[in-house]
Amino acid sequence: MHGPRNRTVSYRLIPAIYAGAAILAGLTVPRVESFFFPGFVSTVTVGQATAMYSAIASGMLALTGIVFSVAFVMIQFSASTYSPRLVVWIERQPVIAHALGTFTATFLYALAALLWVDRNRSGNVPVGSLLVVGALLLASIDMFIRLIRLIGLLQVNRMLIFTGDRGREVIAATYPQGESGTAQGPGDFRGLTCTQTLAHTGRPRSVQAVDVAALVNLAAAAGGIIEVAVAVGDTIIETMPVFRVYGAQQPIEERKLWDGIEVGDERTFEQDPKYAIRLLVDIAIRALSPAINDPTTAVQALDQIEDLLTRLGQRNLEIGAYRDKAGELRLVLPFPAWDDLIRLAFDEICFCGATSVQVMRRMNALIADLIPHVPEARRPVLHSWQQRVKATIARSFADEEERTEALKEDRQGLGVPAKDLQNI
């Protein structure tokens, strides 16, 4: 049986490719130069070239060790402050592999270039090697700057903005503009005969993306309806049903069905608007833990969460039914409802921040500000959460004055309450 397509990219190969290219260039560039430009002689002396290449090789080796040791220590240290899932995502950014590859290539090419200095006691220094090693040095400086910028993302505010940006991108790409109810629902398709069921075999995998167009075309060709039984972001385990086909006139090739879903070792932002909210909540509740006790970070996380919920609230979330060009239902894919997104955003923060005046005030302001920006049909759950936050405050604060302070709506947590702003 065919399995789902593995979308995991091994960045371990990137430094190896750089290293191989550097060795190959080190062996071929001087030969090409001596064959096509035999009279092209550098003014750099043999001693100068030897000293320069030796300094570059030893310096790049030391720089690589120091830079990446510090980088990974900072990344691991940040894992105790932010969500470990988010820090691992930063650690696997392509810029890290490309930076390591560039540093390694510069080191190896400098060593290879040394072999051609005063070759056969000619007293010559190949000009091409000097140009290539100079270009590699400039590339190394550029990658070093990029690496520093990446590490700079580990600052709490930048990490929150980075996560929010990924969420805004996936919301814009996944959900169409307009209120709910503008698209046709799936109807009672399960009344049809189930002609195929495909279950996962193997170790647990995370669903990262679904190729909607390919699955719609497969269902149309078979004259049936494909139900994807798992949502993007779910972890599929042994024997778990992944696909069900209803009413098909002919079987769909299993390999083509599996090619319509992409899996990996962990969740990604692509096609998963819940993941950005999940990570922001992780950062907030970790900041509220007794070991860290940083409610201001939780308030900053709620700033990003509010923006994501505002955007989601103004979009059509009922997008799980996909039809072909003739308007026939062909694919059904589960997506979170508005209530699910609100529960994900509020539940754990409300529980972990129940005794924080700052967090409770910010949550009151968030809900109050969100209500007028979403359609009427989505407001009842927000009104319900207003009452829930009030009940949480009543349980958590024994002193009447503290309860009164915690019930205020304050976008900064401890700043200027909204009612005070209205009186200015």
C-alpha cells in the first residue's frame, strides 16, 4: 500500500552540496585558467597568497565553530521561554544550512587554492582562485548578517510578530473574503455508498497540506466524492482512516489519493491557520507559568491573537466543501469553526492567567473590541466568553477592589482602561 507523500526536506544535504562544489571548483578553476588564459598572471606574491589562504582557512573554521555554537545555545535557551515547536521551526530555517554551507565552502576552497600556489615551482598565483575566494568571503559576510538577523527573531516581540505574520499569510491564502454562509455546504453525502477507505500505516505523521485541486479532479474522474477524514495539523497514526470515497463509479488509484496529502514530522504554517494561534497561546501560557512569571509577554501575545481573530472573524470559514466546474460536490475537508478558533485562543490563557490582573484586563478589552468587528452570528460565543472571564475573575480574586480592577477593559493590561479613554 502506498503511503502519504513525505514533504520533509533534509537540509543536511545543503552543506554537503556546498562542500562538494567548493572542492570541485578548487580543482577545476585553476586548470581552466591555465588552459584558456596562460599569460594571465597575478601581482600577488607566493608568500602573500599562502598567508592569505592560510588565514582565510583557519579563520573560517574558527568562525564557523564559534558562530554556530553561540547560535544553537541561544536557540536552545529560547526554547525554555517560547514554544519549543516555534524554536525548532526557526532552527530549521534554510538560512542556517546555507550559512553553514557558505562558511564550509570558503574554508575548503581556500585549502584547495593553496595547492595551486607556486604550482611546480612556477612562482605564479592563479588569479581565478583569488577572485573566487574573494567572492566567497563576501558571500560569507552576507550569510553571517542573515544569520544574525535570524537569531534576532528570538527576541520576544519579534518572535510574536513573526508568528503573527505567518498566521496572517495563511489566513489570507486559505479563507475567502465574506461572511459565512456564502458557500454551499457538503450536504448529506454520507448517504451514498462508501466505495473506498484508505487508512494510514506506519509511524505517526503530521498532516501539513492537502492538494485540493488534484483531489477534486480525481473525484470528478471517478464520479464520486472524496472525504478527507483528517484536518491539516492532525497527527495520523496506525490504522487511522485518512480518505473515504463515496458513490464512485470506479475505484481511484490509491497512489494518486496518497499523493493528494502531504505529511511530515511536525506541523507547519501552510494551510493551518490554527497553528499560528497555537504557538502564540503556547508563548503566552509559558510566560504565565510560575517559573517565568511574565504576564507582559502574555499581553503582547494577546495583541497578535486579537489581530488574527479579527481577520478570521471577517472571513468565510465554511470552506470545507469543494466542487468541480459543473458545481458537483467532489471533496470534503474538515476546517475549524469559529467556536473552535475562539476556544483555542482563549481557553488556556484564561485558565493560566486567571490570577493576573494584567491578563484579565487585556482579555476583557480583546473580547469587547472583537465583538463589533465580526458578523452578528459570531457574537454569541464572544458574549459567552465575556461572562466566562467575569466568572473567572470572581473566583480568582477574593478582594472586591482587585475584582473591580481586573474587570476593566485595558488594551495594555495595566495602562489606560477603555472607559477612561472615552472620557478624555
